[in-house]
Amino acid sequence: MTHSHTLPYRIGFGEDAHRLSGGRPLILGGVPIPNAEKGAVAHSDGDAVLHALADALLSGLALGDIGQYFPDTDAAHKGLDSAVIVARALELVRERGYVPANVALVVTLDRPKLGPLRAAIAQNVALLLGLPESEVGVSFKTSEGLAPEHVQTRVTLLLVRSA
């Protein structure tokens, strides 16, 4: 029985991780992270928050993942602003009659501490999705020293059928 197109709600999940290396900027949720000694090694701008967010949008409607739409083998995507990736994923979701209702994201990073940037990241994600900031939960964790040379993000979101 196929009825997913009529479901009033869909849940999406996305995850992304990048190795960190010196001499690179670190951007999370579209926010440059000051005092970061290392940044993400990636084909695009390496924003693990926005990559996981885009994958969560796509997975909620079984639309694959960002690698299908923005392959890292395409030179056109070199250094790409990840907000472009989120905008495309959101467009695909809206074309199918859904909109995001709320988002919960968790960033795992040992250094630097991100607490002072929580509001800026929440504001930017809310702006990208057209949501009130109160619908964007942002949590930070460390790897407890298990993986200090990487950043990882997990995102869960709720999609609702639009009117």
C-alpha cells in the first residue's frame, strides 16, 4: 500500500562529518566560527550543520542525499556556499507539498566551545528554512577526546503538509 504522499507529517534525519585541518575556515550553520584553529576538509565550504540539514530535508521525503544533487566530483561545486545546498533541498521539499515545522540539531566538536554561537546558528538556520527561531533547537557536545580532529552534526526535523 503506497500512501506516503498523503501523510500529514514526515520525519527527516541527516548526518554529516568532516575531518578538521589547520589553515581552513570552520563554518557551522552558515556562521563562521572565530578562534577555530582548524576547519573542515571538504569540496564545498564544509558546513557540517547545513549538509546534515539538507540531508534531513531530503530524507524526510525519500529524495536521496546531497551527494546526488551536488556531487563532490563536480568542479562547479568547489567551495560552494552550503546555503545553496539547503535552498535546493528545501525547494524539492516544497515542490512535493511539505514545509519544515521544527528542527533539532546536535553538533559534536571538541574545540572551540560553541555555546556563545548558539543563537547565531539558530537564527541563521531559522532564516534559511523560514521558521521562527523558537522552532530550531541547537545542542553542542564534545567527543570526550575520542575524535578531536573532526566535526559531526546530526539533524532531525519534522515536515508538515502545506495547505
